[in-house]
Amino acid sequence: MGIWADIKNRIVQFFRKEPPLEYEVTEYVFSDRQPLDGSSTISFFVNNPKPDVSVTRTFDSEDQAVNWLMENRDFKKMLFSNVFPSANSVKYQCGVKEPITIPNKMPGDIDILLYEQGKEQNAVGIECKIVKTESLENQPPKINKITSVQKKGTIQANGYTEIGFNRVYLLIILLDDGRHYKNPNVMFRTTPFKWLKELYGFDWQTRMSDDIGIIYVHINQFTTNHINQTKGLGLRVEREAIPILQPEELTDKIKKLDKTT
């Protein structure tokens, strides 16, 4: 009887566990651009009369989305300050291939390469993957690419560790079209956590090296405006990367790469 009572208590305790905390970004920036047309008043964060293209269909490729992010001053500030908190001069390159990677072999290319000027031995390789979510009228949001991110992203990130970067991150970009959510404050029109549990609750450790860090990036379109006009940008370091000793050969390649760009 004692054994069965113990089992019963364990089951009860399991179902009484507090639900996991919702995903939160550590940093967030809202921005809006409005023309100066001589009007006496200017309104920000309001919908344009004609809806523009969804952020989920704005970028033709993953590379285009990554380049768009890295051209954004607010995003770069968030990324650099989290990855290199005390650095004064961080350099970056996108879509790096030879001589860092080998043609036709995983991971293909390095989506983002970060390093401090003069400290190339502490380079950071970042593999980027995109998840898209689109709000719909009176029905659950349309979400895609989560399974692909979990499968392909982990494989490619593991490939970065084989190259030998001092640190490696998997950066997941959530393109969130929240225009049809009903929150009265437009800035909070984002996909609710309950629809993204598959993404944020995934056990990365089962498929990815423990040394690899995880970064979530949120690109939120909460008005009818184009994402280039009005947006929210958020970043959270979910798991810090563990540094390893970077091979001198790789460091030399990065130094040579720096001289040619």
C-alpha cells in the first residue's frame, strides 16, 4: 500500500506543477517612421489605410532576412552587447563561405561571423533559422517551419562546432505577423505563447551540442504598415554558448578574410 500511495502522490504532484514561464525577450525596441509633410500633428504606430505585405512574405530568402537584421542599428546593438558585452569594436560578416567552409559540405556557409578587432581567436559563428507565424481572423495563427528549424538548424549548428569557432550560437528568427490579433494596444499584438510551445519548449540538448548557445529574435509586425516602416525587434539569449579553444588555422583564415573585405 505504501508503494501505491507514493506513486499516487508523485502523479498528483506532477499535475500540480506550475506551468512553464512564458517566453520573454530581454530586450525590445519599437520603431515607426512617418513623413514630415507639414501637418500640425503626426501620429505614430497607426495603421495605414491600405495593408502592406506581411512580414512572413517580405523576405525572399533566409539570407535576405539576416542581412536586413544586420543592417538594423538597433538589432546590431542588442546582438553585439549580448555576445561581446565589453567589446568596443565588433566586426561582422554574413554568408561567409570559403576559406572557412568546404563547398557542398555542411554547414554550407556561416550565416553570421562575429569577432572583435584584434581578437579573431575568439570568433563567434551564428547559424540562423526562420520560423513564420501569421495571425488570422477568428482562428488560430498559421505557423510553419518549426520542425524544419529543429531538424536542419541543429545539424548545421553542430557543423559550426566541427569547424572550431570559439563560440557557436543557433539564432532563431520569429517573423511574427500579429496584425489580426485583437489586443487594444497594437504593440502587444504578438503570437501568444500557447501557440509557440513547440518552438520554445523544444529540448535542444537531445539533438545539439551542449556547447552551442541559443538566441531567439522576434520581428513583429503589429500594424498594417510595411515592416520597414513600423516594427518591433526583440532579442533574448536563451542559452549562453560555452567557449572552446579555437584552432590557430581557423583564426588565420578569419584574419585573412578580414583583410580581403
